[in-house]
Amino acid sequence: MDKKLVEMLHLDLEPVGIFFGNTTAKCDLEASPKRRNCVIPFVIAAAKGKITSMDEAGCTCPGGAVGACFGDGFERLNPNIHMMLSQGLGNKVSAGVSPMQREGERFFCSSDLAMKWKENIPFSEKGYPRVVFAPLSRWAEAGTPDLVFIFANPDQISALVTMQGFHNGKALNTLAPFGAACHSIVYAAEQIDKEAPYAIMGLFDISQRSAALKDYLSMTVPYKLWKLMTRDLDKSCLTTHSWKNIENRL
């Protein structure tokens, strides 16, 4: 039924299983510690068929280390993140630094508010010693995923959000927290052990949207939510005339 959901949603990219702590899966692409590595390209490569992986050394982006669940990557790699996310470091930095550092990304009006955001991140160490990303068609090579990351366009996101309430009758089942492009992973990791987990939307970080796919957002869910989503598809909204009208443009 996993494949059936992909077909009914007309997903162009495979859902990506995220395997925390996996050291056994053979990978087609591993993050090198000698490069500046963003997490999302490794997830995209997995959505296109490769098995990819990162460890802490290879996860060289501070925000990426946070998203991939290697603890507080900000503290280790960029302790001034609260300034960069707000109004920048100004004249405190040398002339050769990026505008992002000097002028700030301006997601927050002050560094104090940016620090408040940082202090509320659910930092996780589930990624250690290695996190693996694998396409749905190759999950058997890695085991059972902890999370499933789905790239979806607005029509598909609409269906996915709707489907979260199919088995519980609740209106609020999906959260859309602000964070780096990969931070839906760390927020979804927080949901794994909850009795009633939320699905997490992502790819909202405008400073990193250029590294993502132009017409897509993401939804990341604990594996048990994925299994619920793949049940009773013959009774779901994906069988209705409303969805069939949308299918015509997918």
C-alpha cells in the first residue's frame, strides 16, 4: 500500500525514509567532512533513488546538524546564530564575510527573540552515529524508517494534511514550525514517541529555498503515521470526485 499512496498522490519524487543511528546500510553517497554540506540535497538525492548518509563530521552546516539530529550544531559550529537570524553582526565582522552574516537574515527583529527561538528547538541526538536517507523503493536495504520525508506540491500537501485526520477526527494534526529547510526532521523526531504525533511541514526557510525544489514543500511524519496514511486508501479522499478533478492537472 506504500506504493499505492505514491500512485494515488501522483508524487514525482519517492518518499524518503530517514533511519537514525543506522550504520549497516550501504550508501551510494556519503557526506564528506571536507565540504560544506546541506542536508536537503542529500534528501533530494534519496528521493531520486540513491541511498545517502551523513554523520556528525560530514554534517558541516550548523543548522543541518540540528536538523539531522546531531544535537546542538549551533553551539558547536555557529554560536552567533541568533545574531545572523536577526539583524546581523554589522561592523563586528570583517569585510570579507557574507551579507547573511553582516546584515542578518532578518527572520527576527532582535537577537534576543532569535535566541528565544533557538532555546525552544527540540534538539535531538537520534542521528548518532549516522543518519541514512533512502527512497521508498529501497527501504528494505536499510530496515524500517524512523521518519518519512515527503516532497509534495500544494495540491498534494492539501491531500496529505487532510488525510492526517482520517483516523482520528481531529482538525489539528499538522504543524508548520519555522526553521531551516531540514528542521522538519528534528521537529518530527520529537513526535516519534508521542501517543498522538503530529505531521510536520517544512522547507519554509527562504534563505535555503534555492537549495530545495522550487514548487515543493515537505511533510515529515513518524513511521507510524505513514502506516496510518497508507491504510484504507480505498475509502479516503483520494477516491473522490474532488480529488479526481485535481488529478487532471497533476
